[in-house]
Amino acid sequence: MSGILPYPLLSLALLILWLLLNQSVSAGHIILGSVLAVLASWAMAALRPEKPRIRRPGAALRLAGMVLIDILRSNLAVGRIIVRSRQPGVNAGFLTIPLDLRDRHGLAVLSIIITSTPGTIWVNYDAAKGTLLLHVLDLVDETIWIQTIKHRYERLLMEIFE
Amino acid sequence: MNAAGNLPTWAALLTALLVLVGAAATLIGSLGLLRLGTFYARVHAPTLGTTLGMASILAGSALFFSMLEARPVVHEILIAVFVGLTTPVTLMLLVRAALYRDRIEGSKEVPAADAAEHSIPQD
């Protein structure tokens, strides 16, 4: 945006980080945190990263809620596999999914979502073909996983970033 | 024994429950490391500890210290954010290193790299 605040969201996040770290909202900490946040955003600007554009903050909140619920559910599912199954991991396998999402920030968020959800891990993304290689712990039905990733996450991420 | 005696009963019980749930989730994740067969399957197990395990223990900690100090103590959020962002990156690095080595060794267990696939992503 302006010359003083090249990355307003980053500066705001850093200020919140500073206040949380110090457990204080006193004027002194707000001033010190703001100065640090602005200096850090100048340092960031020197790196000239590609600027993400978040088009739909509402969709981002919806995605965050969905991801939290999915992480809780897969925790239970993976826990059940580990404790109950006679031969845990017998259904594990690789899965290739074609993605329509091309935005780098969207892909980065998707990789964090997929990997931090127990039971799925992001292995490789082929930028030339737009395909994603995943490893899934419970690969009984491939179409369910493709549906989940394409319709639950990818559609929302495309709304947010593209 | 210590200041924990000053907690109201409901808060003490809830804290104990949250910490126990977190510890159980982390234990099951560690058990998974032992029980799962292949490297790629094992990588899934520690995520239990770093998601539900971490969240539950941190919620317990935030509740305990908020009640004890009679003010909201929420810097646990920072731990959650940092662990939540850094663990997946570490796991992805491990898996990609394993995949790279398996492909070099010509393992049949992993999907082969296509001729068109580049190890360095191109724009």
C-alpha cells in the first residue's frame, strides 16, 4: 500500500504477536510493538515477496473452522487405526490428485492443511502438470479423498486467493 | 502443596481432563510410531501429538493460569500457531527426502518420477 506500511496485515500480526508475548496492552508495549512491526515490514519489503491478496476474509474464517473440525475428526480416525487395527497402516498408499489451484500462497496453505491433518501428508507438487502427490494412511476409497480435498479445501482456497 | 489448591473444583477437573486427553492423544501418536510398518505410514503418527495433543494441553494450561492469576493468560495461542506452522514443514521435508532417496534407489514402493517432472519447480 503506502510507503510507510508496505504489508499492513503482516505489521498487524507482528504487533499482536508482540502484545501476546508480553501479556500486556500497555501504551509502552503498543508503541514498542508498532515500531518493531513497521521495521520488520520494511525488512520484508526489501525481500520483495509476491504479495498475497485475500479476497474473501469470510471464506478464510469458514475454511479455518472446517479445518479445525476435520483435524479433530481425523485425530479420532487415525487414533482408532493405531489402537484397534491388527495390522495398522496396511491400507496406506500414495494418491495423485489433479489440482486447479495455481496461486502459490493458496498451495502453501493447502500443504499446511493437508500435512497437519493426521492421516494425510503432502509429498510432492508438480507445477508443470498441476498434480499433487499425497500419502494417505487409510486409502480405502480414493474418490472420497479426492472429493474432500477438491471440494472442501481447494474450492474455498481458490475463492480466497484467486 | 502449591497454588493449585486455590483453584475452584470445576476448573481443576477441567484442567485435569484437558491435560489427560492431550497426553493420551500424544501417547497414541507415539504408539503409532512403534506400530506402523513403513516410513511413510509412520510419518502420520506424530501429527496426533502436534494437533489434538498440543491443543488440549495448551487449553488446559491457559485455563489453569487464567484461573490462578484471575486474568486471561492466552500466550499459549502463540505456541499453537508456531507448532502448527512448523511441524507440517518438517514432516514434508522428511517425506520428500525419503521419496527422493527411494526414487534414486529405484524402489518399487513409491510412484516413479515422470520424465516431465522437474526437481526444481518452474514457473
